[in-house]
Amino acid sequence: RAESPGSGGSGVGGGVRGQAEGMGERREGDGTAGPSCVTYTSFGVPGIDPLLGDHRLLRSLLGAWALAACSPKEALAVETHLGVCGACADEALRLRDAVGLLHPQEPLDLDPSLRARVLARCLERRPPRVPVPAWAEPYDTETARLDALLQSLADADWHAPVRLRWWTPEGPTGRRTTVAGVIAHLLAVDGLVAAATGLPDPLGADAPGMPVPPEERTERYLAALGAPPTRAEHAPWREQTHALVRTAGLPDGEDGGSGGSPVPYGGFSLPLRDALLERAFETWIHAWDIATAVSYPYAAPAGPHLRLLIDLATRLVPQTLAAFPPPDAEPRSGGRGTLRLEIEGPGGGVWRIGVDPKAESEEGPYEDVAEVRLDGVEFCELAAGHLAPEEAALGQDGDRATILRVLRATAALSRV
């Protein structure tokens, strides 16, 4: 059935065909108008220009009609003609199907950068009492995008299976959960930052006395629920994200709102500004996991935010690189050894990652021993454990062992 948007259902069909056959005069085609066609001399329908009664003219309008580019009068004339001309009706259906191929599936969400632009314009006119720091903006945006996705889910979608993936030195691994389970995980791990900033810990009485790794926090939270997570996790997660964004801009504390206060992760800690960037990164990755589970397209963060997430990952790679010692333990001679990482696409740039102990020193020149070129989203997939290190590099030059070490260390940043 071919329909024109806003046409109220008129198009190819028996009702329209029967209606059209009683309109005005008609004559058989003269051989030039197409097979088994009917050409009208007068439609007798109010609003249809008699000049639009020619079969050849109407057939020439089928492409525009399929694209919804006809005027209302042209659309009415074409749709009336389709009810009596089988050849044109078949062609119209083929064109309408072809139009669908011209429009790939796109998310219903607005451009990720639109929210930031609108807020920037609003804040130009009325500055906020407590501004959101630049380092907290990616978390603010990514949690808002995920919240919008969650608002659109049906009850059944919250129980859709989700496959969480990450990478360990032994290789890729993962676990199965549900959409609600992912939100419960985000709520529990965001609680690390909440507790460090003086907000209530979502674990409540089950909160450990000492900081524990994120995966252990998740297990404690799920055990405390006593039942599989449901969409009831949405509201507390949403409230906690809003509280974290509000608290990030407060000047209270020794760091004066600069984001330098430590957030313990159980075994290591990050300054608040990096912790919120890390939480923004995980929020985006898990939102992507959820969108995949419910067959919903999901865009990457805006370029400036993506750049901040990439920058955080490059600064954390040297911490995991120690778990991947070089095959040749002899110290290098010369300058500080670095890998030159060139990120392409939105959020792109050039970073240098130290690959030997000497690189940790800020003294002396650096020496690029290898170079890797990657797309920005692909690099983030690698850091999230969604991409195997051996499959990640778009372009590689230099010492292959060093390149593989850095790629593996990047993938090792991932966790549940």
C-alpha cells in the first residue's frame, strides 16, 4: 500500500480504485501512455487541476510523490490516478520502497552537541549560580542522553538481555545481565563518586567500610536487592546523577571546586575531575550496550567531550602498561621512549604515551619508538574492551612489540 504522508490513507487500494472509476470521463491509453493505463480528461474532483489529468505527466510526478515533494494538488491527482492505473501503482510502490533505502536508520535523539549549544546560549544570557565545570560536562551530557533513552523503553525492554564485555590480560571476557541490571551497575559504581563527595551511598547499610573495586560494589548492591533489578532502578540512578552534577560545581572542600579531591576506587584513586570523566565514559559505553540490546541506534559523544574521554584514557594507559613488560628487559638508550598516538575524526588529536620508566620523567627529549593511528570511537571501543587489541589499529609504524603492549594496556582499562 503506497501512501503519502498526511494523505489520510488515500493511495493504492480497492476503495480508491472504485471511487476513481466513477469520476469524470476517461479514455483508453493511446499506446504512449503506458500499458493498460487510463487517462483522464476531467477528474471532476474539487481541488484537482484539469491539466494534471495527463498520464505521462502524472507518471513523471511519481518520484516526487514518493519523496513527499509534491504540492497538495499534485499529490491528490497522483493518488487518484494510482487507484485506476495498475502500472503506475506498481511503479509508485517500487519508488516508495526505494526511498526507504535512501534514509538509513537514525536515532531519534537530537545531535549530542545540540544540548551543549542550547545550554551555552542560555548561560550567556543568565549565568548560573553554581556553574557546571567543563570536566563535569561530559558526565552531565551522557547521563542526560541515557536518561532520554530509558524514558522511551517499554516495561519489557528493561528485561532485554545485555552482554557486557571487557578485556583482561588473559583475553576477552564478559557477563550477561539485563537493561535494568546495567542501570543497577551504573548506580552502584557512580556511588563511589557520590560517597567521596559526601552524597548518600546507594549501598546504604551494605556499603563497605573500606573502598572496594567497582565490580565488588555491583555484586554487593545486587545481593542487597534480593531480586532481579527492574525499571525501579531508573529513578534513584537519575536522582544520583543530578546530585553529582550539582555537587561538582560547589566550591566547598580543600580543592575549591577544581575537581582535585580524590575518589578511591579500591586499590587506586582518581581526582574527582577524572573520576567524573571515567563515569561519563562508562555511561556512554553502557548506554551503547543498552541501545544495542533494544535495537536502537546510539551516537558517540560530541567531539569536544569525546576528546576529553580519549585524553583521560591516554593518561591512564601508563598505569596498566606495567602489567605488560617488554620482551627485552634491557633499558633503552637515548631519550624518553614514547608511542605517538594519532586519533582521527571528531575529538581527534595527537598524544604521546610513555612506554618505559624513563618516560615518566619530565626531563629530557622524548623519542617516538612507534606510531599508531586510530579512529576516536574505535580507540574508545578498545579502551572499553569491546575491541581486541590485535584488531584495533588503523595504521601502525615502528616497533611492533611496543604497539601491541600499548594496545593491550589500553584494553586492560576496561572492567565491568
